[in-house]
Amino acid sequence: MTKLKAGMIEKLSIVRKIDTGYVLTNGKEEVLLHISEAEEELGELDTIEVFLYQDKKGQLVATMSVPTVQFDTFDWAEVVEIVEDLGVFVNIGIKKEILVSKDDLPLFESVWPQVGDVLYVALESDKKERLIAKPVTEEDFGDEWDSAPETLNHTAISGRVFRTNKEGSVIITEEGYRGFIHNSERKQEPRLGEWINGRVIEVKADGTLNVSLLPLKQDQLVDDAEVILENLEKNDGVIPFSDKSDPDDIKGTFNISKAAFKRALGRLMKEKKVEQREGKTFLKVDNTDKKSE
């Protein structure tokens, strides 16, 4: 007879009812189904299907709420708590939240999922037979991705981040396609489990997608120009930057490349909104505004 373990789905018989719930058995071991975990009034000798897990005291207990996340079965689980240096806890549909270890999360906590983000996970047991949740990997998918149609090229796309690192991010799109976001196609690295909106820049021959989180160049130009103007207004109309400034300094302040900065600066100069002098950029004040003051 199989030993009762956390994470298993079992058909067990009710041997007796007690004040706190129902005592279930497989003929050898007993577990408690708390009254709050019973979905209906039950009678002795009834056989019911339950999911087993360890409660906060470490005791093996049963629930009639069978989660869709199981051993070898992935599904989405919402992040409900973040614990520094430990990991995040997810809700799989039972009363106890399940840990996703920091060892299975990105190296930098800045891209850990936040509360409300959703991870694609399956269950595993640790050495003490406690349930933990493991995020999906690309190896788990193998080549079983849905193939995206050519008609998606140059269209908007949404999806959930399930792998992210310095090289780029991989998403599962709303339709179930694989989308890759190269690091050059994002302003910052998205969080694991974050829902993102982007656009398809290529439908590859294998049916996967290349995705960009950057706006179209003409839209980006307007956005970058607005960032420069906002920076000028916050600094009394002058910033220590020009089209000759160091690329790293520009990236550190504006989070854009030097080329993008020069394009946006050129637009602002053409519109006579700014001017450059002595390695600095100044906000131009309209003469009419000066006279009216």
C-alpha cells in the first residue's frame, strides 16, 4: 500500500467524524479533513477524493479542493508573499501557500516577481517531503510550442514572462506562443511572472516570435524628447549634457542610448525648445513669455 504523502491525490474512506472534521484512512494511515475543507456534509464509510498537504504545523492533512498545479502538471499560480533571502510564496488553490525557492528565481531580487504576478509552476517535494513549487523551464516545454501564424508580424502582443536574464526574456503569450525579447528590445529587464505588452517584430520559421517592448522609433523619439524636457524643467532649465556627452552618463540619467539622446535633442533644437552651449543643454524661454511676466 502506498504511503500517504503531501502532493498526492488519494481516494480515502471516512472512518469517523470528530469536532474538527473527518478522519480519513487508506486502511493503514489516517489523516484529518478539517470541517472547513469539506465541500459537503459527509457520512462515515463514504469514499472521497482528496489532495494531501502539510499544514503550518507540519501535519499531513487533506482537502477536497484539488489544485490544478500538481507533480508533473504545470499551471499558473499567483504570488501572494515575498520573503527576502528565501523566495516567494504562491497560491495553488489550497489554504497553505507554497514556496518557490530563491534558488529557482533570478539572481537579482529586482526582477523577482511581485505580489500579484503569476508564475507557471509544478509541485515537487523537498528532502523533508514538504511541497515546493518549481517554475517551468524551456526544457520542460521541449519543442511543444504552438506555432504562431505569419499574420502576427508587426502586431501587438501580450504575455507572461517565464524566463529572464541579462541576454533577454522569454514570454508565454496570451495565445500560447513563445516570444523572445532580446535585451536590446527592452529598456529594462522585466520581472519573472510579470504581464507585459509588446509588439511582434518577427515571426520565425519555427513559429516562435521575436518581440520588442520598445515603441516604434517615431513614438520613441517623442517619448525621449519629453524625458529630456522634464529633466530640464526639474533642473532650472539646464542639464550638463550635450550631443558630445559620454554614452554611459546619458544611459545612467535618461535610460536611453546616446544615439537616441542625440535624435531627441536634435528634434528639440529643430523645434527651438532647447539650445546647447559649452557642453550643456539649456531650455529656451520664449521672448513673448518674458515680456508678459
